[in-house]
Amino acid sequence: MTASLPAFTDYEPFRAWRADPAQWLPIARDIARGHGLACTAPHIFSTGTNLVLALDENLILKIFPPFLRAQFVSERGALAQLHGRLRIAIPEIVAEGERDGWPYLVITRLSGVLGEDAWPSLPEADKERLLAQIGETIAEVQRVPVGPLASVEPGWDVFMRGQIEGCQARHARLGLPQKFLDVLDELLRDAPSLVALEGPAVILTGEYIPENFLLSRDGSGWRLAGLIDFGDVMTGRREYDLLGPSAFMTAGLPRRVRSLFEGFGYSAVDITPDLKRRLIALMLLHRFSDPVRAVCIEGWQEKAADLHELQDLLWPI
């Protein structure tokens, strides 16, 4: 008899249990078998948040612990809403279900090279071209009607108010230099108007970063081939999704920044001081905000005296 999935209420004990696949792989095999799917040579993905394994060359099984059910809801809803509406490949849902209170999805496996493996060694011209394609993809996703995703919790208003309330303590804990913390309160006072708590919302993934891209190479160089991981999808202000590439990929280089923004639909004229101030607010309020570890500009903590100078380093156009 196959064992049952245990109960967890928070992430740390779950992560320790997940690290030993022998404890859960038989259950994953049993789930696959229940859907008539082969699982003869599974490949376990050790990174990420949930239990994720490739059943074969074509299918992925994602199992979500009950305390992360919201990620299942977001991923299932986003894949359904975006299906057939994008030029870029995204996974398709093949099967879904629940085991011992743990929801799961079987989705198609996309082909390509994982962005985080390829990005560091790419020629600069390819990086600029890919950033333009990323900007185009963000804009294309955001043109899709939000549909049922409008009910994903928390809504933008509730989410942002919580982020504003905890922002100062979060960044103090994560080691943001004091000179930035000293001026953070001023930015937070303006944040409700900057981030538009009320108003039209678009589909946001929050994670346009190399580990969620698949790339392929053709005669003209590298291109964006696929987009994965929709577990943190929500709806809100459209510039929020520019923050991942801005932190992890553009490195404050004008041509890279311009490529990303032009792909998104913004020209140099649109990159005003007001937009930069909104972007720096959104960056510090992002769900995964951690500038100390994420901003890929060498020596940025010494180069910027305050948040105004930091925003000019990040978006130098």
C-alpha cells in the first residue's frame, strides 16, 4: 500500500521532508499511474517550492502542499486563462487532482535551455534581444483579460497595503544599508498613490527571471522559447512585472534597459522621474524584494547615495 502524504503547516519542515525524494516519489508514481501515465525514469527538480518531477520527456507533475494551495489555484487559473492566447509556449494542463489534501497538476514539459543556465554566458547582443522579447511577452500576457484570475487572493489593494506596512522591517532584516532605510519612510508615505491601489489590473506573474525562462538557439542567436512557473500569479499594476528583469538581468546597462522597456511598449520619453520613482517603490514592495542579493549592478550600494540615485542606476534612460 502506498504511503499517505503527511500534514505540514509551514515551509521549513516541508522543505526538509522534500529533500528526501524516497519519502514522496512512490506517491508521485502512484498519482501518475492513477492517470495512466508512465513514470519509469522520473527526473526530480530539487529547486523550486513544491514537489516537482518530470514523469518523462513530455510531462511534469507538480504537487502542492496544502499550505501552498494558493499557488495551485494561481497556476491552474493562469495556465487556463492564458492557454492559446500567447505566441510564446507555456505549459498545458493534462490532468489535475488531489491526494491526501495535496492538490496537483500534470502539465506538458517545454523544450529549451533553462534561462539561468544560459544567461550568464550569452553574448551581449543576445541579452539585449532577449530582454526585448521578455518585454514583449510581459505586455502580451497583460493584454489577456484577467477573467477568473480577478478573484485570486490577495487582491492588489490588500497585497500592497500589507507590503507597505511590512516594508521597513523587511528590508532592515535583509540588510539594506542604513542610508536607504533612512529615506524609505518618505517613499512609503507616497506609495499608496505611486502603486495605484485602485484602478484597472492586469495579469502579473511577478517572476520574469532567468530561472522561469526557456531559451532556444537558431541561426540569428538565442531567443525566448517558453515561460514556466505561474504559482505566484496575481493581478495588479502592470509595471510590477518589470522589476524581475530590472533586478536580475538589465544590470543598469542603458541598452539592456532600453531593450526591455521598448519591448514592453515604453519609449525613452516614457522613462520619466515619476515612472522611476514608481518603479523603485514597486521594487521595494515586491513580494520577493531583496535588493542586497538581487540587484545585479556591481558595487551599487556604494555608487548610490540614496533611493533617487539608485533608481537612476537601475533605469539610466
